[in-house]
Amino acid sequence: MNFENIIYSKEKGIARIIVNRPDKRNALNQTVRLELRQAISDIEEDEDIRVTIITGAGDKAFIGGADIVELKEMTPISCEARASTLGQQLYTDIENLRVPVIAMINGFCLGGGCEIAMCCDIRIASESARLGQPEINIGLFPGGGGTQRLPRLVGWGKAKELLYTGRIIDAAEAERIGLVDKVVPQDRLESTVTELAETIASKSPVIIRLLKKVINQGMYSNLLDGLAYEKSTFGLCFATEDHNEGIAAFLEKRQPQFKGK
């Protein structure tokens, strides 16, 4: 696959997607969205991939938001079409990707960029990161899931404050309210994310896949439905070779060799 606006690589079970428009704060234009969808589709089909990392090129921005020039030209019809393909649907595809996704947040993480980060399973930010949904300042509100995912992460009151004001917050506040999961110095960001990715990649991919489905199902259902889904899915673990390997390795006091079966 040839990409113009993202850098996509795969090594040792870890896929990396780097939005590569540093001169535009890695803003999301149509080409970036199309290429993201291609990369996500490839990861979904590649059984060797166990973890995905999404980040932005340079240290100025993760993703600075949508391309404002394109927004200026949008119509209600084109807006609905994008939401169904390269907007809401793309973000939902990232959220439901079969492998865990880690957002490595460097610099500005705004608008659509913040929405993509919220779709990831884990968000790790540098101390210089700045996050927010400033759409209100140009007469819009988030249309890629931000109105729904932000309240679920930080609570309804805090989400409304951020959405109503468009306030951009620093990494420390983002960690305090639960918008990011960990903040590290800029020079430790990549190593911290890589170490986490390698740890997850060492676990059973088939169990991780089931686990992610159970967690995501529970996020958008009530407790009783979530527990029922957990109970029914938990039993599937016992049908996997990786479960048998995990038990054997524990009893034999060695590291398990998971194969994803």
C-alpha cells in the first residue's frame, strides 16, 4: 500500500500509524481519512498484528483537528455522507478494531484528533500535550462521536463544560479528569508506549480480542446485560489453545508461548 499522508508500518506484532502532515498540525483531510481507513482495514485482516499505535509526526501535534478548508466547503449532504464513512464510522471502526489501540499523544490533540484519541483503548500523553474540543469556536460541535465518548470518559458535567466553552486543557488536567490515562515527559513518550505495546503483544491475542469485545459491549449497555455478555464469552476462553498453554506454562513455571488459537 502506498500512502501520502500517513506512515504505516508493522513490526513484531505491532502496527504503527503516524499521521504525517506536521506542517498542518497533522490535520485530518479527506486523504488522511481514506488512508486511515485503509490501514485500519489491513490491521483488521492481519492476524499477526496484536497491538496498534496511533500518533502524529513531529512533537507539535498528535492530530490538530479537521482541515478547516474542507469544513468550509461542506454541505449537509456531504457532512452526513462523511459521518457514515470517514467520520463517525471510521472512529467507531478504530474503537472496535480487534486489537488494542494506543494513542501516543504528542502536542495538540484537538477536535477530530481528540475524537480519534477517545476511540483508542489507552491514551498516553506527553507533558506538552494539549487536548480539547474547540468546535464551538467556529460555530460547530463535535460530529465524530465527541459528544458521546467525552461524557463517558470524564463525566457529563465536565464534558459539557469543555464542549460548551471549547477550552483546551493541558496534559495534567486531562489525566486528572480521565481523558488520558498516563502522562510522561516528551523524551519518554515513545519508549513508554512501545513498552506497553510489547507487553500487550506478549499476551494471548485471541483472549485479548474476546476481552476487548466484552469491555466495549459493557461500555454501551447496562450492568446486567454487560455481565450476561461477560459470562457467555468467558466460557469461550476454555476452548482456546492459548488457555491450555497458559495453564501449562503456569504449572511448569515458564513463560507462555501464545499463538492466538
